[in-house]
Amino acid sequence: MKGMSLIVKTITNIMIGFIFLYGVYIILHGHLTPGGGFAGGVIVAGVFVLRYLAFGGSKAGEKKSSITASVFESVGALLFVIIALLGLLIAGVFFFNFLPKGTPLYLLSAGIIPFCNIAIGIKVGAGLFSIFLALAAFKYIMED
Amino acid sequence: MSIIPLYFAIPLITAFAIPLLGKISKTLVWIVATVVSFVLFILALYGIALTQETSMIVYRMGNWPPPLGIVMAFDSFSAFMVLVISIIVFSGCFFSLRYIGHFTGQWKFYTLYMLITAGMMGIAITGDLFNMFVFLEIAAISSYCLVAFGVDAEELEASFKYMVMGEIGGLTFLLAIALLYAKTSTLNLADISNTISSIGMTPFFWTILGMLLFAFSIKAALVPFHTWLPDAHPAAPAPVSSLLSGIFIKVLGIYTTARIVFNIFGLNRANAPVFFNILIGIGLLSIAWAGLSALNQKDYKRLLGYSTVSQIGYIMVGFGIGNYYGVAGAIFYILAHALGKGLLFLTSGSVVHRTGTRDLDKLAGLGEAMSTTAWSYRFGALSLIGLPPLVGFFAKLFIVLGAIKAGLLWLAIIAIGLSVLTLSYLLKIENSVFMKKGKMADIKKAPFSMRIAMVFLVILVLLTGLGFQTLMDFLIGPAANALLRGVEYAQLVFGSFSLNF
């Protein structure tokens, strides 16, 4: 049987959605509670790593996921720089917090910071997963 | 809208866009990277024009005032570094078109190349110590990857060695930042400078300065911390060797040292003669030791690697002399060596591209087969040796002049005498690669794009040499004054006209 035992697979199937949701929660509440883009991104990457470990992977699948991961990584980083550049274009200052700040302690507040957190979350999630894939693909490289 | 943040924002955004563009077309990636590096060159020229009017431009990131937020402090010395970075990045980028065809994953090369550019630009313009560390690590980590880009055993070994040494330097820098922060409660360079001026140079600060000098000596590959360089720089692809030797080690090692010693700790030859003598000592040791080692090399690029260590010694001697002419000479030398050594590594690239070997015993008779490469090599080498009217001569002249003005006649004589070493090891390549009669089977001229990149640098070597007086007035002189005004830097950062609103 590919991957781990049936028990692990079943529990992974149940938990995977909750873990992902928790990661997204950490990212979105980055400006309110401890954590943020990086911590949430690590949790989101953990979901994919867990899935990979429990169900096993194939060479073709790994190649496909690594391409997707690299696209998401670039998009995350680009988003972050674009948010910073928007500050330069709109208000004339790099990294300027040009959005309305809102009421403190509400989800929709703090201007651009939640968006920065989302960009970091995408970048870190995809980046950590591609590091994991690179380590996993090492055995194929050695075989070739 | 100010252009200061664009210096690192443009390369960063290009670096992250390249993996997406690489899925469309590989040539498109090269075009984008080259156009971007040319835009950076134009922006750098504009930056020089800006610093002619105001001596210091302070840019507040996110509009936070200096001690609270991160500021970018752009003065003449920063403008000078940005210009040199953009020249070498542009020529290397142009050169890469054909050279990088040897490797797989070509667009990844340009991502790393742009990241290294962003890191160096950031170091040159930042006014915040921790920000400097972050940019330093961006540049350093990209350079570890670029050294290992060929993924052969030789490259991986060199990269690993480089990474271990480089990170010892980087982490020492981080520890020094932590200690400095504990003492001064600030990370802003100008604010640190103010605190040090009010407390005075206690033994604690001297210890930190020692740690910083250790960290930057590793990054600048000064003897005795140079051992990674003769492995790492030859192992990298030629345009990257040109970038690493030409400007990378100067930004990470020399610029940071000069900025922190002169502007932050406020040292000069009058109040810290022992420290400046140590700088001269390290410099002389590097010149002699690495120059003698270079004489012994049998590998084209490895010889140039040792030569870099040796030439960095001259820059350190210039800063160690510490008067106007010495510092101006050192800054001039940064330019001269960037152009000269960048050019020499590009010629090594085109030789390797056509012959497939770097072994000086196997190479022969390329002087006629690859005449553009041979003449580019000659111009670069003559400039480094110090033949008038090329740029290297004036750089050396000012250092020697500074030594004489400071009453260090023995230093001037030794510095001139050690040029013989430069002459002899550079003649070794000329002799065995270009002059020696011999036949290598059907060698063609270097590809057109490579020749363009080399000729671009040859023209700059000539022009900067011929127009040295203009350069002194508008570029080198203001940069030297920016360093020599010492702790006045802090007042300028806090009190200067700000472009923000």
C-alpha cells in the first residue's frame, strides 16, 4: 500500500480541512492576534506536507506540484512588492499605509497590513512546500 | 514621487516576475533582465545628479520619522556605489545571453541575479543597521546559490565552503547588531552615531567594532579570511564571477566597513591612529600574500580570484590612510577594480565558452583567434597594473599621494613596489593564453553579445581614465567628502530636507 496505514490516512482526511482553516485564520488575524503571514503560511504548508506524507507521492505528481508551488511563491512575493509600490504610486511613499485604518481590533482594520499578511502567507506556504518537495525529490535526482 | 526606493524595488519585482515570465519564453526573460539593468543604470545617473544639489537625501519608508521607522540615507557615496553596481550588473546581464546556455534552468539564473542586485542596492542606500543585515543576507544567499549554479562537485564544494565562511561573517554581524542594540536601544545608523558620540568610544564599542571588522573582512575576503574566494569566484558562471569580484565583495565588505567606521563610529586618523594602522596592515598583508599566491596558479579564473584579494588590499590601504586623497583613492580604486576585474572575468568567460578549459597550460594562441577578447584582457590588465591613462593609474596615484601627504613615505614606496606582483601575475595569463604560439583546434571568435559586453567595459575603462578630473569633481570627491564628514552624517539624516510629504 502506498503511503502510510489506513488509520493515518483516515485521520489525515478528517483533520486536513481544519488545519488549513486554522492556517488561514492565523494569516487573516495577523494584525490582531499573535502569528501572521509567516506562522499561518507554515501551517498551510504543513497541510500539504501532511497530505504528501500520509498518501505518498509520485515523480510526476511531485513535478507538477513543484511547478504550482513555484508559481504561487512568485505570485505571493509579487503581491507584497506591488502593495508596497502602490503606496509609492498613490501616496508617494514606499510602503505607505494608504488604505483607511478602520477601528482597532476589528478584522477589517490596519489598512494594508492584512493584505501584506496574505501575500506573505501565500509566499511562505508555497515556499516551504517547495523546500519539502526539493528534499523529497532528492532521491530521484540520486537515482538518475 | 521619489526614486530612492526604486533602486531595490525594481530588481525585486523583476526577480519575482521572472519565474512567471520564464514559463512563456526564455529570451523574454533575458530581454526583461537587460532592460531592467539598463533602467537601473539610468536611475543611478539620475541619482548622481540628485546628490549634486543636496548632500543627503533621506527617504522615510512608510513615512515614519527616522528613529522610529526605517530610513534610506542616500548621499554621494551611496550614489557612487549604486552607479558602479548598475554598470557591472548591466554588462554581466548582457554577457549572460549566450554564456548561460551551458546550464539548465536558465531563468532561475536571472531571478538570483536580480535578487543579488536588489541586495547590493539595498546595502548601498539603507540608513538602518538591521535593514543592512537583511539586504546583506539577501545578496549573500543568492550568491551562494549562484556559485553552485553548475551543480558539479567542484561548484558544490566551493559553494559550501563559501556558505560556511560567509555565514560565520553574517552571524557575527548579527551578534554585533544585537549587542549594539542592547547598548544604544536603536537600530538607526544616525541614531547609533549620536549615542556613540555622547557616550564616547568605550571598550564595549571597540569590541563591537572589532566584531564588525571581522565580519566584513570575511565578506571582503581580506587575508587571513580570504580562503573561500579563490574557490567560490572561479566556480561561479563567468558573468557572476565578474559581478562577485567586481562589486559584490566591495559592497558587502568595503562599503559597510567604510560607512560604519567613518560615519557611525566617527573615527578618523586623528582620534584612532592605531585602528587605521591596523587597516593599513590588513591591506598590505592582503596585497602581498594573495599576490604571491596568484603567481603560483595554473587556472585562469583562480588566478584572477587571488588577484581580487590582492587588489582589495589596496582599497583597504586607501581607507587606512584616512586623509582626503587616501579615501578618494580608495573610492576611485573601487571603480577601477570593478571595471578592470569585471572585464577580466568576462574575458575568462568567453575563453571558457569557446575552449571549454581554464587550464593555463592547455590554453594557447588565442591572441589571434579571439582578438577582441585578447585586447579586452590587455586593457583590463593594464588598467589594474596602473598604466596611464587608464583608470587604474589614477586610482593608485591618489592612494600613493594620500600616503605621502600623511607622511607615510614607506607606505607609498611599498604600495608602488607591490604593483610588480600585479604586473607579473597578470602577464602570466597574457603570456600563456594570448601570446604563446600554439594551436587549439578551430577556435571561433566570442559571440557577439559577449563582445559587446566586453567592449562596453573597455570603453568605460578608457573614458573614466581620460576624464578622471571630471570624475573627481562630480563623483569621487563628493563621495570622499561624504565619508570624511564623519558624525555630521547623523545631523544630516535627522535635519535634512526630506522629499516626503
